[in-house]
Amino acid sequence: MKISTWKVFSILFLVFINHMNAQKLEKKYEIDSLIYLHKSYNTKNHIINFLEVTMPFVKEKKDLIFFLQGSYPSPLISEDDNGKFLLLPFNLKEISKENIFVIISKPKIPVYTHFKDLDDNFQFDDEKTLSNYMKLNTLDYLSNEVNFLITKYSKDKRIKNIYVIGHSQGGRVAANIRKKKIKKIAILSVNLLGRYEESVNQLRYQEISKQDSSFQNEIEKEYTSFSELKNNYKFKDTYEDLSLKSYKTFTFPSIINEIEKIKIPTLIAYGTNDIGVSFTNDIMRLRLIEENKENFNFKVYPLLNHNFEKTNNITKENESQWQKVLEETILWLKN
């Protein structure tokens, strides 16, 4: 039987593509009785690094929850004299009994870095690393990473349902990804009109609370900056310009344009001490009701800030409520 050269080439090409997209286990971490699998996919444009978090020796099917982080250029795992720890403000131990978590690493940011190589906020601060990160820290790029992994995991026989939780910048990404294979999403601490609206709200609040009219000058600068960024199409290969280019992708078009297209059940949650977010979202909630968008649910956390912290009136220190918020968010997703 004669086999055409074209058929042979096609078969070899498909094998090559499948090999390029093959999942690879890079490393395994065990932290607090949880298994953190550092996995990767080698795509055409980049290597996607991510953690798959689950309880060991569990064979039954589980729900998959993607957690999309904010914008900080931090690794997912770090280490100090007490050992390794997850650089996220909550504990996944109990929640992982019934769920698998996937947390995607920031592009060009290592999954693991020892704390001595980071600044006081566990972030990278050298310009070369930050520039490489900013080149890929765009709405389209991050959305495509999530879309790619959702497609892969939707074929995984271990998985029942797929949910997405996005916080801050991650919430903007959650609103932008394809929803076909997702059952529900949660968007946390995101101004539904965008980052400039957030900045103007914060400045206006300071003007009123401090009774200082000079803040109006800063507000006018925000409007000028907004207009200049909208009309800026030329960015240099410097950290400053790459940061502006990244910022633009999360600003135009406004996130409300994507929000109003969402058909699946969506939770929008925020704290009232997140001034830049709460003032706008309280009003946007009325708009979504007026438009009969019944798939949207709102959860408001009184006196919590952007990172779901509350100030202790005695110690004046911020106390995290992230665990409570995460657990309530997951409860909503799965009910």
C-alpha cells in the first residue's frame, strides 16, 4: 500500500505538536500535608508554569478551581528558616479535600524563590526581571494562558467542574477569558469601570475626608493621564513604557464591556474599605439590576480593604479575613 508523503508529514507534525504541548512535572513540594506540583506546558509563545495543589492519595473526581492572582511580581512559593510556604494569604489544606487548585505563575517569574532574593514584600525588584515580566503582563497574554489550561484540564478525567476565582488584576483576567467550559466565576476586588475610576475614587475620598481641595489637581492629572494613555500607541522597550503598555491593556476597553457579556453565574465581591472599588461597584450593581442581569450576585464585606483585611481598633494592625472570603466564595461557586 502506498502512503503519501503528505500523510506521513501530517502525522509527524501532529506528534510534534502534541509533544510540544505535553504537560511536564518540574518539581514536587510538600507543604503542610499538601502536595504542590509544579507543572509546565511548552506552548508556541512561552512556557506556562503553574502549581496544581491537591491532597495526596485521593482518587475520586474533584472540582477544579483556578485562582488568578493580582499583579504583584512574586513567586508562588518561598522559603525562610522555618521552611517553604505558599505566598498567598490563605490556607488550602481543608479546601483541597474536595477540590484541586491551579495557580498560574507570573510570566517570567520563577515558581520558587528563597526569601533572601526578594524584597520586604516578597517581590522581585531588579529591573531586568520586572521588564521581562511586564512584556507579558498583558490582558490578552494572561487570558490566553488561562484559556489554554482550561482546555487541557477540561479533558482531564479527574475533574468534575471547572470554576475560576480572580482577585484584583486576576479578576480582570477572569472577566476576559472564554467561559464555555467554566461553570461559575468569582471576581474579587475589581472596580467594574477600571483602574482610573479606582484612582479617582481614592483621591476624591481623600479630598472629602481631609477637606483638602488641592486633591482636585491630582484628580485632573488622572484624567489627563487617561487621555494620553488611550492615544498612546508607541511604547519603548524600557521598564517604564512596558509598564504603561501593560496598564493600557487592563484599561481599554473598560472591564464593564466584558462584564455585561458574561452569561454564566458570576459573583462580584469586594470590601467597603476598598475605596477605589466599592464606590463604583455599589452603583454598577444598580446598573446590572436595571439591565436584568440576573446571573450576577454581589457579596459586600463591610470595612474590609482591597486584600480583605480589617484594621484592629486596639492594635491598629490589619487582620486578614482572606480565609473566610475564600471559603465563602467557594461555597457560592459550588451551590
